[in-house]
Amino acid sequence: MKLTLDDLKERTDRVQVDDIDFDDFRDQPLDPESLRCLRYMHDIEHNTIIYLRDVLVTDAHLDHEITSFLTFWAFEEYFHGEAISRVLEAHGEPGSDARVPVVRRHTLHDRILPISTMLATHVTHQVPTVHMTWGAVNEWTAQAAYGRLAAKAGHPTLTKLLHRIMKQEGRHIDFYASQATRRLEGNRRAQRVTRWALKQFWTPVGAGIKDRVEVRFMARHLFGDPDGRKAAQRIDRCVDRLPGLAGLHLAERSAL
Ligand SMILES: [Fe+2]
Ligand SMILES: [Fe+2]
């Protein structure tokens, strides 16, 4: 499916939570593992704006279609973080206002990333292609992770919320994947650079801001059992369909 800018203008919205009764979580709390996943998901949703910074220092900022999408995308991701914050708060945990300043701190990774993406732009014209492909992989992973969490937690109110978030992630997938396909198709150099970048540097969403123990926990909890393994293989099949990117097995390898 090809999303147009008009589609995005029409359909971008904050995820609807007006009819979600967050008090359900007080009566029927989530298990500790699901809450641990939600803390992670909250933190990465609210880190979207930092990812945006690292994309905008590249030539991607010259492309009106990309910058328009990123505007809508950052807005929707922000409200995914806010919705998850409501779930955490219903469990007596700190919400976004308290969590975000703790997560968003100066790290070597945080200092180096914008500089390295900016420098990469001077070495190759393929950086926007890498970003669009990277974005597609991350959105496929995020959507699958929400689906796995809904299945594992078995909490109807959480499922209702996560399915709404997943629907919006689906639109993000449409944009990134169609951009990646268009840029990779028939362009051997773009395929070579993107394949190399993913193989060398791709890590599961959140690996740059969460510590290794949490990244490992998420991979094992959501993708480590037979159903999770199938979900990881589905992500890899989506990547395989992008021109020149078959056989990377990014998701399945990270779930091992
Ligand atoms: Fe999201
Ligand atoms: Fe998304």
C-alpha cells in the first residue's frame, strides 16, 4: 500500500483512549513480566523524538515527503508513550513526566549517533535509504512486539489498547516499507550499503537507550518461545521481500 501525504494528513491522530478504562488495571493488574515490557515500550516510544534528531541531520531533511511523514509519525509515537504511561500509572508506577528525564540522559551513544549519521551523509548518498529501511524493520518489530505482549498478557483492556497502537504502527510500516522499496529497487549501490549497515549495526529497537539485560529480557520474553519465534520469522520474511535484502535474519538472530 502506498500512503500519500493527503492520507497522512487525514488519518494522523492520537491513539484513542477515551473509552479505555485504566481502572481495570487496578482491579486486575498485569503480571510483572508484562509490566516490565511496558516500561521498555514506554521509554522507546518517548525516545522517538531523539531518533528523529538523528534522521534530520542527514539528507533526509531535504525530502518534503519524508519530513512530512516524520512530523505525523513523531506525533503518533508520542501518544503511544502517553497511553502506556497511563497503564503504568494505574499500577502505581511513575508515568512519562517522571520516567522520561531519567531515561533521556547524556550517554556516549547519544553523543556519537547524530555526529556519525551526519558524517555518513558526506560519505554516501544512501543514508536516507538506510534510515527508511531501518525504520521499516523497527516498525515491523514494534508491531510484532505489541502483538506478542497482548497475547502473552491475556488482559482484555491491554489488548484493546495495544491493538489500536498496532494499527497505527501498521501505517508507519506502510510508509517506511514503500520508501525503502522505492529507493532500493534497481539500485545495487543502495542495496549494498543498506545491507551492510543493517548487518553491521542493526540491533533491536531500544538497544541504544535500554541496558543489555532489558533488551535480552524483551527478546526472550516476547520472541523466545515457539509463537515468538514464528513472529520473528515473519518480520524476517518482510525484510527478505525488500530488494536486495534477503537472508539477513535480523529478528530471528536477535531473539536467540
Ligand atoms: Fe509506537
Ligand atoms: Fe511506529
